[in-house]
Amino acid sequence: MSRYWSDVVKTLTPYVPGEQPQLKKLIKLNTNECPYPPSPRVMAAIAAVSADALRLYPDPESVALRRAIAQRNCLQVEQVFVGNGSDEVIALAFSALLKHTLPLYFPDISYSFYPVWADLYGISYTTIPVGQDFSIDPASYPACNGGIIIPNPNAPTGMLMSLDALRTLLRKSADSAVVIDEAYIDFGGESAVQLIDEFDNLLVVQTLSKSRALAGLRVGFAMGSTTLIEALERVKNSFNSYPLDVLAQRAAQASIEDEDYFRLCCQRVISARDMVCSALTDLGFAVLPSGANFIFASHAKHPARELFARLRERGIVVRYFDKPRIDDHLRISIGTEQDNMELVDALRELLG
């Protein structure tokens, strides 16, 4: 009963994730999961885990996994932090790095979990409007702030910021942490990880859920200066000192080390995205330039809400956001070649 709730719980408006339909025949293009399986090395690593390994606690520091991530990104192990999906990593960053007297800043059209975390941790925040074209302008962010968090590419728009734009933002905010949420960076963008040695206030967060097809495993990681990583470790070890289990650590390491398979999957998604963008443009959609594994599209003659409902009637689930400025858009994940063809065919029929 609500009388047992704390005052914090009473004020929370929880994040609502994308629908996970239970019907098997649905074409699921609403949660940006990878349409291809994980690296074969992942399955081999999981199969090789012994019963004795499961009997014991996992490495609380995930050293082998962190070392693999560090080597791939030309960093030191001490510059890498891992957690249960990038959501947990970002939540810890809110507590460790983004709670200050001055407000936190992030785009008004962005990942809708950010205000939820801010409310949970009692962090004051201000949203900065994106441009009419949905772009993010570093000049819009004040130099004095309690921190900045921005997804790049942005969600749900899929639009990228350049490294030069991020440099401008980092220079302006030299006295506060800047968190760049790179959940979708592998689908055509340049990672800000190459700026870490240049800016000690930069924290880059990535996930294995999208480009590495491991959404069900729940592994995310952050990269930054040792000072920022130490802050995350201090919070983690005050909350959950064993965040990643044995299966997750070994499978994630196997995925990180299979660079060829990773690049092949990313390129397949990029090629499929280009095909879907072209097909939807031919059908009269306005499609934003995307650096992600999804597209954000609107049609001048057909309301997004109507198209969302009619696609679902045909067994195709996409994402619709009933929010100001974006309620005329659909976010469509890139699926398998067959999924994409069925989506385009369905839209062609719906549009007459």
C-alpha cells in the first residue's frame, strides 16, 4: 500500500521501455535490438563456463573484460568501468558525477530515462531545446552547469554530433562532467573515446546491447579519466560490488575480442538502414539523417499515430512517442532483410 512508500517513490514517474510483445509472429521493430545473432565466440564462451565457476562469486572488478575493452580503445584498465547495461552505468554516473548545486543539462528531445534518474537522485535539471531540424547546438549549453549528458547519436532522432561540436561542448564545460551516451555510435559515428586523453571531464558510455547483439546479457561500460572512473567505482562498491556475473563477463569479453564479426554486423545494419531510408523517402516520408540502427520518419499526409496503429494490425510493431514536437514521427528499428521488406511492403499498401 502507498502509505509504506518513501516520499521519493511518491514523486517518481518511471521510465516506460518499448513494448516487448509476447506474440511470436510479430515483426518487432520498436526497441532497436540487433537483427543478427551475437558472435559465435559468445556462445562458445558461455558453453565453456563450468559449474564450479558458477558456484563461486565472479571477479568483482571484471578485470579481464575491462582489459579487453581498454585494449580495443587504446586506454588503460583503470580508465574503464563496467556495469549491468549502460542504463546502470549512467544511473551511477548521475549519482557520482552529475549531482551538484548547479543544474544538470540535457536535450529536451532525448533519452526519456534522463529525467527519471534526475528525479530519483534529487538532481535539478534543465532541458535545452534541440533545433527545428532536431540538431543539438553546443552553443545552447551554458558554461556554468552541474553537468551535461547527451546521447550521440541522439535518441529517438538518430542524429549525430560531430567530434568538433563535442570538443566545443567539453571546452565550455571544463569545470563539470560531460557524459556522452554512445549506445548507437557503432552504426556510422565517430566515438568520443578518442577525446578522453584531451578532456579529463569526458565520460563515454557504451553498451553491448545494440551493435553486439547482447541486449539479453545486460553489459554496458564507461570510459574516461581515472578520476571519473574512480567516482563510479566508489558508488558501485557502496551499492553492488558484484555487478557482472561470470557468464556476462566471459561472453562480453568474447564479443569485444571478435572485431571482424562486430564490423560485419554493423555494416549489414548500415546497408539495411540506407535501403529502408531510400524506400521510405520514395513513399513520401521525411527521414532524418541517422547514425543509429533505427530511423525517425514522418509523413506529411498520414499521421504517425494512425500509421503506428495500422502497422500493428498487420503484425509490425514500431515505436510511437505521444509527445510534443515528435508526435508526428515514427521510430523504426532496422530489422532483418525480410523484416525490412515486409515493413516497406506494408507501408506501400497503407499509403495506397
